[in-house]
Amino acid sequence: MIRGAIRTKQQWWDLLGPEVDASIGGRLLGTQMAHLGPTLIGYAFVGVSFDFEKGGRIRTARGNAKALQFRAEATSEQAGADIETAMVNVQAAREAIPPARAEVDAAERSYAIELARFDAGTGTGLEVIQSQNMQARAKLTFIEQILRFNAAQIELAAAIGHLSPELFAP
């Protein structure tokens, strides 16, 4: 943004800047050879010129500066939205972990009960296998929730710019 504004000002100066030309010289002046004497002659010219082509370049530079400004604003807004989305995802993933942990605890209690019933002779082997299956699914769900939480944290780190390739170097 600032670089574009400076470039635009430079082009305006080039367009409307003064042109200066100065010279000092000496001559011998006189009407007869005997009367010739040294004379100091000098002149200075200060003028301003206008070039329509340069004016077009200035308008182009101004348009480019505006486009860069809009692009920077859009990028900033997108980064803010990415950070906000990542924070919401982290919070949602964090809140999903305790219920998944409670499900694992309940499945482990159920398995212990079914195994005790089987050992006592009041339960069937099928009930024990079903409770083992529920326990395995509950543990899998719990692990998936932890992985979602970790992935959400990585997305948040990337959104705020704290994720660098050096973190993944062996």
C-alpha cells in the first residue's frame, strides 16, 4: 500500500515536475576589434511540461495501488475468517471428548458386568462378545475425537501462522 502510494507520487512529480536549464558562458563583444572585451552571458530556463502518456501511467499506477489495497484487505478478512473457523472447530472438538470418554467408561462397565454374568453362568458368550464390540467401538470413537481435536489445533496453528515447515522436518 505505502510502496504504491510512493510510486504514484513519484510519477506525478515526473509528470508535472519542473524542468530547469541554466548556462553561463563568456564571449568577446564589441563593434570594433579594439573595443572587444570579455562579457559574461548567462541564462536560465525554468518550465513545466505535461505529458499525456505519463498521465495515463499515473492513473494506471493509482489503479494498481487500489487493487493491491483491496487484495490486502480481502486477504486480511479471509485470514480472520479462517482463524475464527479454526477456533470454533477446536472448541467443538474439545467438547466432544468428554462424552466419548464417558461412553468408553460405560462400555467397560457393561463388559465387566456381562463377563461377570457369564462367569456366574447367567449370561451367554454372545452377550460378552456384543459388550466387547461396544467397548471397541466406544474406544474407536474416543480416539477419533482426540484425533479431530489434534487436527483442529493444527488447523488453528496454521491459520494464525504458527505452523512452519521446520516443525515437520525429520
